[in-house]
Amino acid sequence: MKILVINCGSSSLKYQLIDMKDEKVLAKGLVERIGIEGSILTHKVNGEKYITKQPMEDHRVAIKLVLNALVDKDYGVIKDMSEISAVGHRVVHGGEKYGNSVLIDGNVMKAIEDCAKLAPLHNPPNLIGINACKALMKDTPMVAVFDTAFHQTIPDYAYTYAVPYELYEKYGVRKYGFHGTSHRFVSIEAAKMMGKDIKDLKIITCHLGNGASVCAIDGGKSVDTSMGFTPLAGLCMGTRCGDIDPAVVPFLVKTAGMSIDEVDTMMNKKSGVFGVSGVSSDFRDVEAEAAKGNKRARLALDLYAYKVRTVIGSYIAALNGADCIVFTAGLGENSGSSRKEICSGLSNLGIVLDEERNKAAGVATEISSDNSKVKVFVIPTNEELMIARDTKEIVG
């Protein structure tokens, strides 16, 4: 069975074609600047890149070019479209309706559309991608895999906000959490690495990239996560502020004369590590400046590590202990210095890194010392494979 995984953004599209017989990636790629001048498709097979530059006015054109690349006589990996058994779509928000991945039908499409008000930047392009695939692959089953689904096991006392309850009942104002597909994948892999049943483990997963979240997982189920009603909540991130006093918003509106939209843009795109350092949202640039003595860059890194450390500590309390901690995503997988700083204040909780092991980057490995009471792993995330596995299970 071959599964095509599609992840649509507003002007981009990532894809992988995976042979589920051995979970081998046959081809993958990225389409950029859809609907914008300079559209480009980068198709990769066995490490080789094949570039297509041509106008792509919408996602349907982009997906058509992706399908053409997959069957191309020179660099294609399948003979015809009938070899694709199903398509798995990443969908950011499924609200409270979906706690699992589902076969896409009219009701699912309506639910994704209804949730667009909760994820206005993400669900609309997700829908566009699904509709484009349905138009081009009419008889191929489609599956929706939701970022929020994994967190639907969070108990009500953890997802409820202390605002008038009517706001939850009428508008769905509550914690939803995101990065669920990633948290789920690495927790499963951690259990495998420990040689234990995930149902017997308490795991804290740290998805640390430009967007970042931490998740507390008990017996394979999410019981809390740092992102909230939107992906803005929780940790300070590349350009997002994370948790701040909500009174800052009306203060800036009244005192600084900012509009609600300006404050929203500031919190999402001009804050976080970028806003504090004044350097960049790329941690590599910030680390380089900190090494040169840039105090704001140093402050941004210290602030970030402190926020992650304190959330890990709070989730150890929520779980009443932890068997392992997992670092994943761009920063989590590749920055030993960030992992070291995050864990430096956790030794009293039984978390001790091995300095040599912590040099690892981009590989699945244990980085805790032999005397650490809590194991610490680096595990590269693979959301596409998780989507493909769910899709296979549903259509198989």
C-alpha cells in the first residue's frame, strides 16, 4: 500500500509518498509560492532534487504538478495514479468533534470548515488541499489527521479556562493544544526505545522548533499540553510571545494606541526569541550573537530555556513523576546547548544529561547519564509517517 501525505499551507504544500510495506519514503517535496510570482516545486527522490518552476495560480495546479512528478518517466516513482491507495491530509484543527483521524466525507468537510474560525490561518488551506485532491483523485480515499485530536483526552479541569463558562458553551473557548501528531509519534518511539508498553509509562515530550509546545502523556494519552486555544499560548517561541498577562492586551490598546489587530500581529510575529533578542527567530543566529556578548540574545536564550524547564517541572507534578523526557523538532533534535540549559535546573528531579551523549543531533538516541532517574531522549519527529500510519489503518 502506498500512501500520499499532503500538508497544505496558505501558499505552500509539503508532500511525501510512503510505501507502507516497509515505511520507505519513495519521494517527497515542497511546493512554494502558490498563487505568488515565482512558484517552485522541489521534488526529491533518493537524495536527488528535481526543480519545476512555473506559475501555480492555486493549490489544484500545485497538486497536479506533484502528481505529474510522481509518475514522471524520468524521475517518477510510480507508473500511474492507481498505485496510490489513499491520501492522508494534515488538518490543524478538529475542535472537540474528532479525537481520532477519520475518513473524509461531507460531514468531516463541514466540521473542518466550522473549525476555521478557531484556526483561520490553517484550516482554510487544509480544506483547499483536500478539495484539490478530491477533484484530481476522485476515487481515492482521503483521511484527515488532526493536530488537535491527540489532546482530546485532556481532562476538563486541565482544558477549561477560568472565564464565564458560557464562553466555552457558546464559542468553544478552551485549551485545545497542537502538535499532537508529533507528540504522539515521539512518545510511541520513546516507548519502543525503552522496550516497554506505552500504557505503563509517563512521558513528557518537548516539540521545540519555531513553534514549540510541551505535552504530558500518561499511558499513551495526552493529559496536558502547553499550547491552548491557539498555538500562541504556552512557551515563548521563535516569534510568538507565549503566556503573558492578558491585561497586557488592553493596556497596549489604551496606552500605546495599538489596535487589536496590531497587538495580535505583535504577539504572533514580532515577539518571542526574535522580539527579546532583536536578532532573529532562528536560534542559530541568536546563539551566535550571544556567543559574541550580545546581552539581549543571551537573555532571549535564558528566558526560553527557563520557560521550557518550568513547564517540564509542572508536568512532572501533573503526572506525579516521569519515566522519560523527549526532545524533538528543529531545536530539540539539533541543539545540545539548548537541551543542556533546559535540563540544567532539573537534577533534583532526577534528570541528568550525559555531556558526550548530548552532542547528538538529528538521530534517535538516549542523552541522559547512566545515573539519571529519568531517561532523556532525542527523537526526530516524523509527522508524515504518523499521518500515513493512521491513513493505512483507516483505509486498510
